[in-house]
Amino acid sequence: MRPIIEVKNVSKAFGGLQVINNCSIEVAKGSVTGMIGPNGAGKSTLFNIIAGTLAEDSGQVLMDGEDITHETPDALFHRGLLRTFQIAHEFSHMTALENLMMVPPRQDGENLLSTWLRPSLVRDQEAEVRQRALEVIEFINLAHVKNELAGNLSGGQKKLLELGRTMMTDAKVVLLDEIAAGVNRTLLVDLVRNIQRLNQEMGYTFLVIEHDMDMIAELCDPVIVLAQGQVMMQGTIDEVRNNPEVVEAYFGNALDA
């Protein structure tokens, strides 16, 4: 089966610093693939190149076998490639439910002429979007705060809301950038459960950057270890934990936790 994401010989430098060095990875369709490594390994840079927010110096990125190297984030959104952020990017002055309703593209209510000439169509579509948002907010266990301003939610609730926004469109691949950061252990259980359900029930493919090794161990197979802008190894979390070079050079005792 062709990988859904292929990164081929990608390099990126900032000034004289080579951050990504002829790096190649593959993300299998339907997988939850983890990407770990020390600070400065190039994880976020590679993530941003895949997401279209940063241009590579050389190399190629493919999605479903098609070249997406120079596509913009909005074009990738319409292809079904979405990302979340380490710091949640909610619309803080809108409710949690309204944040979800903002996501679907090409809504007729965004067109001024449609609101004047086809108001019934706009109302019907908005009702459909609202119903979908209600289903999603129930799925992510945030129905009790659906009418709360998103800016008032806890860090963990904002991360759940970001995950929910990926469900408001036809997502194929979701890039998760340290989604566990700042999340308490109770809400982290909800995050992991929802990611697993989206993967198993809806066929989402995930690429996950994460420092929480317990979360990586529970979610991800395979795990890619990045170091100095290149792939050091790829395997199961047990293979990573038991690789002496990885443990000694990059993680010390962190992987023994």
C-alpha cells in the first residue's frame, strides 16, 4: 500500500545552520505514527514543511502519491491534511460550539449575495453545520461547555476543541504538534481515547510530535526517531526504548519511565 505521506530527501537550513538534512520518512495510511527526538532535532521544522507553512530548500513531499511540496496550508486543508498546534489557536471570543461551526469550507453564509438572495439555503446549511458541531462536541466530551467562550476553556479543553475541529471537515491526515503539552492527566486520557477512536472508527491517519513518552507508547506504531535533521531509527516503541544509542545519546533515562 502506498504511504499517504512521503517525505523525500528534504533539506532545510536557516542561515548556516542545517536543520533538516536530506531527510526521508513515510507515514502509512491508517497509522498513528510518532515522531520523537531531542530539542533541535528538526521535528517542528519538518512538521511545518509537511503542513505547507515552511518552504523546503530541496526535496519533495507527496500525499497520496501527488506532489504537494509547494501547496499552501489552505490548499492542503481542502485535500484533507490538517494540523493542530502546541498552543491552541481557538477563536477566544466565540463559543466552543461556534468554533466548530467556523470550520467547514465554502459555507453559503460567507457569501453576502447568498444571504440576500438565498436566505433559506443559508439557514438550512447552517442548521446542518450546527447539528454536525453538536455531534462532534458530544464525541469529544465537551457538550457541557458548548456555550462557553473558547477563551475561557482550560488548556486541555482547548486541545480537545482543536481535535474536534478536524472532525468538521473531510480530514485524511492530521498532524498533532505536542497535543499533550499543558494538559492534565484526566483530560489527556480523553485526548488519547478520541485520537484512537478517530483512527480506528473513522480511518484518520495521524503524525504525532510528542515529548510525553507514555502517550507515544500508548498511541503510536511506528515511532520515528529524528536526530540532527535525519532519521536515526524507526520501529516500535519497545525497539526505540531498547536501542542503546537512542537512549544514551538522546534520552538518558527518560525512556525507562
